[in-house]
Amino acid sequence: MLHPQARALLDLIAERGLPAMHELAPIDARSFYRDRRAFTQPDAPAVAECRDLSADGPHGAIALRLYRPLAAADGSLPVLVYFHGGGWTIGDLDTHDVLCRQLANGSGCAVVSVDYRMGPEHRFPAAVDDCLAATAWIASQASSLGLDARRLAVGGDSAGGNLAAVVALLARDRAGPAIAWQLLIYPATDMRRGHPSHTTNGRGYLLETATIDYYHDHYIDDPAHDHDWRASPLLHEDLSGLPPALVLTAGYDPLRDEGLDYADALAAAGSRSTCICFERQLHGFITMGRLIDEANSAVDLCAGALRRALQAQP
């Protein structure tokens, strides 16, 4: 059963007649997503430091935001490089500010959020290029930033989970930067969009088939790119030798099955993976802690896993 709090959110959206993302132009969808976050997200918790940075990218500067937790340990901190969700089309440093603060405080690790280029202005693989470049820059500048490059993880939600998985693959294939762990929150892993949950959950549960197609078409401009593993990491022919991954999915999410399949494929290839499904939840729920209690449970779960994975590194 869909969680009653998730159902109440859907009912409220219908009652207020709020538009679906795919009904808006990208520039308007970005503003709508940014403006509505105060309705669903908890208040931003205090952190020890929140600082904007700029990384060198292949096509110009990449904006970053560094968070240091309130209860930071002495010395260099482990770090999670975080890529926000939003269908490679919407989202920014502000839309995921609360979540990054929560993850930092809950894990005792630093978090660096990445403002990568998005479609339709910048098509695939622009986001991939920026996320890899930002991760490499953070690793190279770790000492000056008070971070420990030996304890570096990548993570993200939805499109950001896709990008984190791709960065982990690229880093393995290019022999760096070294990545210790992956946090993949309801990740998109197969641009072909053919898994059964795309049909069973494709209508009536917030993220709909029409919205997925809208995001896809703003990011991917060549159908052949759906088969490129940098867009569809599930299609990579070799998923061995990757850092351990926590894959979190939601039961009423069109992306549920491809997230599970990615976790299974990692394990089958000998890469450690844990998959946890919040069976009663919607896509995007982890940022909705003001309205959905299980969002806060999911944040705690992710932060605890991050703490255990990175704090245990030598």
C-alpha cells in the first residue's frame, strides 16, 4: 500500500491543480522545483561550514558547495561528492541543500554538492563530463580543503544516482580518482525505459511516464545514446571491481526495477551492493521530510551507511 502520507501529498497536489513538470518549459520547471522545496523539505539544519567553491571543468567553471558537519572529527574528513536529481534538466545546489546538510551531520563526513550542466542547453554527455571533472578536482584539492581523498564517495538521487554510478565506472576505467563507496538513491540506470515498473508505476505516482520522457528528451538528443553505458550504466559490459554501493529504491517509483537490476548486476559481477526498497514510497521522497516521515528514516539510513563505509577506511 502506498504510504498514507505519500497519498496525502498526491491528493494535495491534485486539489491545488499544480502542474506536472512536463507541462512546463525547462526554465519554468526549474523555478517551480526550487520554489516548492520549502513546502516539502525540512528546515535546513545548521552545519559547521557551508562554503561555495568553483572547480575547473572541461567547458568552464563548475559551481560546488562544501558542507562540513557540526560534529566534525579532527583532521581531514571523509567526503561524499553529491550529484543532485532532477532529470538532468532541473535541480541545483539550493534544491538539495537540506539533504546535503542532513547527510553531512548524520555521517560526520563532508559533503560537496556539484552544480553540473544540464539539458536542454547542454546535452549528454555534458553532465557526465562535469561530474567526473568535479570529482577529480575535489580529489586533487582535498588536502587544501581539509578532506581525505583516500575516503571519497560519490552519490546522488535519480539523475544524480545515474551520474554517480557512471562516475564510479569512469574512475575505475581511467584509474582514478579512487572512489571508496557509492550512494545511489533511486537511480536511473537504463535509458531504454523498458523495465516493468515503468508500466506499473508510470501513472498516478508523481513521477510519470510523460515526465520521464520529458527529462530524457531534454538530455538525450540521439536515440543511440540510450545504449551508451555513460547514459545507461546497467548496460556496461563489466561491472566488476567497483566500489561498494548502497542502492535505495521506492516501491511506487517507475525507476524501481532498474535500480534493483543494477544492484543485482553489481553483485553478480562481484562488486558489493546492498539494495533497500522503501516499498510504500514515491520517487523523490527522500527530500520530503517535512511531509513524509519515512524520508527522514531514509536519510538516517544513508548517512549511517556512509559513516560506516568511510569512517572505517584506513
